Amino acid sequence: MASDHFIEKHKTAWQRLEDLLKLLDSTSLRRMHREEVRELGRIYRRTASDLAIARAESRDPRLINYLNSLVIRAHGRIYRADAQGGSRITAFFARELPRTFRRTWRYTAVSFSVFALFSVIGFLGTKYDPEFSELVGVPPSFRENYIENKIHWWEDLNEANQVGASAIFTHNIQVTIYTFAFGAMFGVGTLFYLAYNGANIASTLALTYRAGFGRDLLTFMVGHGVIELSCIFIAGGAGLLIGSALVMPGDLSRADALKSRGKDAVRLMMGVAVLLVVAGTIEGFISPAPIRPAIKFSIAALTGLALYS
């Protein structure tokens, strides 16, 4: 009798859910009326709750199987990406990723600021004393073999672009993954890695300027640099999201803060993964090519506008 009463009380909602699912079979969530979408979500949650009650209190396997099947169907339709294939990818890069970037821009700004600060320190320190570069990871043998002999080591990529692009792509992935992953060290690891890379890159550039061929290296770097450095800053921001959830979870528990900010961090890293492919391709095929510097600077400007707009 209790089971019959339970069915009579809720069967209208279950039938309505079936009707909405049938409607969804011939259309999509995007094309349904807003109130129908809200009703679908509301009745789905209620039916899921009914299923839990039925499992706990009913011995009627037919009722449990019916509700279980209904909930599975509804879950599959509601949580299945409404856009598929190319449209889903377009939606991610056109809307979801930019929104996440804007929502978390302060973390990316901190990442950029740390990188920029230590870049200035690395450049100025090395400009006045080349041995300063050893403090930021530039080995003395590099100065002796390449800088003092004014060797354009990056031009080797012209001889085998595919190999060079592959090596660069692997290195870019390594740097960005480390920058992100070190956020698990309460954010300190990310800050250290950003500072180290900023000082190291700027120090190498300063050495070439002291030797008289810094403009050549800058011309090589500029084409891919806007996207590549942006990837590092965004990955750093994602790492700081993780670190801040551990150190400053706010009103949430650390687990909930990690879950919430971790979702944003993952979205950012998904975008970075694709952008790295673009940066690696430019660095492997365009940056070392013997073309006019104006073209490379134009590519830098265009990629920057495309990325940040």
C-alpha cells in the first residue's frame, strides 16, 4: 500500500519527465523553451531523489528499475554536451575559456608580475656583470661556447624544422606543466619557477646584447613569444589557483576550494595545451626562417591581438 501511494503521488512528475525526454529526442536543449529546460532539470533532480527513496524503502524491483532507467536517460540527455564536435570546441574557445580567464585574471596578473620582476632583475644584473647569469641557471660553458663566439644557436632549426619544432614543443610543454604543477606546493613552487624562468630568459637575452647580437635573438623570439609567454603566465595563474585553494580556501573547506578553483585551473590548462601547439609551430617553422624582422614583429602583433581580443 505504501508503494502504491508513493507511485500515485509522484507518477505525474515521472510522466512529465518522460514527455520532456521524448521532446528532447527530436530537438536539443538549446532549442527548448527556457522554462522547459528549467522544468526538466527540476523534475530530474526530484526523480533522482525518488529513486533514492525507492531503493531505501521499496521492495518493488519494477519500480526501482523504472526509476533507475528514467534517471539514467535524463542524466545522459542533460549532461551530454549540447554542442558536439567542432561547435563544442568553438564554444569552449569563444566563450568558456575567455570567461574563465577574465574570472581568474588576478592570478594570471600575479604570475605575469613575478615573471616580469625577475626578468628585469636578470637582465639588469647580467648587463652589468655577465657572471650574474650563473646565479639564474646560465652555465659558464654557454657563455664561453656561444656568447663569446657570437654563435646564433637558434639558427640550427633552419636545417631541420620538424625536429626543431618537436624539441621546442616538448620543452614548452615541460615548462608550462611544471609552472602549473608546482602550484600544489602551496603556490610557492609556481612563484619560484616563474621567477627562475623569467630571470633565466632575460639573462640570456642580456648576454647576447652585451655581445652585440641581442637584436638577432629578440627577432627570433618575438614571433612566437607573445603566445608562448602568455601560456606560461596563464599556467602560472592556474597553479596559483591551486595553491591559493590550499593556503586561503576562504569560507570553503580546502577540499571544496580545490574542487571549485581546480575546475577553473583545468579549463585554463586545456586552453594552454592548444595554444602551445600554435606557439611551437611558429617557433619551429617561422621564427628561425630567414624572413624580414618586420614580418616576425607583425606576426607577434597579430597573434597578440587574436589571443587577447
